[in-house]
Amino acid sequence: MLKIRLQRKGRRNRPFYRIVVAEKARAVQGRFLEIVGHYDPIKKDIVLKTDRIEYFISNGAQPSQTVARLAIKEGMKDLEKFLDKRVTKPTKEEAAKAAEKEGEEA
């Protein structure tokens, strides 16, 4: 199975990521089929080849959650299905309401 994932490059304390299409079983720093973009988290620079990403997804490749978020940020559609629902800690107000409801039921 193919994965669209980040491959870390750059030096210490200065990360730079390639967005590559690679076989899932391959090592992260190993061989890949194609470079489909890059991401510089320091400059907040994202460059994607959206047509190639859409091509690989249509042929069964799965983007990682980070790549899916970056692609959505760049305006690609229909990638929400690749994101897991995040479970967040309830806020103080939500926790107070839940405790209040439990008190009423008891």
C-alpha cells in the first residue's frame, strides 16, 4: 500500500520536510516513488503538487494525517475522511455541566 507522508530533511533545529509517496513498509528515510511537495515549518511554507496528490489518492494511496491537514490548509477537498477525530479534554465549563448532570441523576 502506498502512503503519502513527510520525510524529514534539514539540519539540527532547522527541520524541512519533503512530502513523498512511498510504500508503507519502506523506511521513512528510505526509497520513495515521487516527491509531491515540501513543507518548511519555520517559514510556514507549503508547496504541493495537488494534481499528483489527487492522482495517487485516486489510485489508493493514503495520506498521513499531517499531510492531509496540510493539504486541507492549502485548499484541497475531500481529505477530511483521512483525519481521525481528535479526542480533546473537556473544558472547565463542560466538566462542570457533566458533573451537574451526574448529580441530578443520582
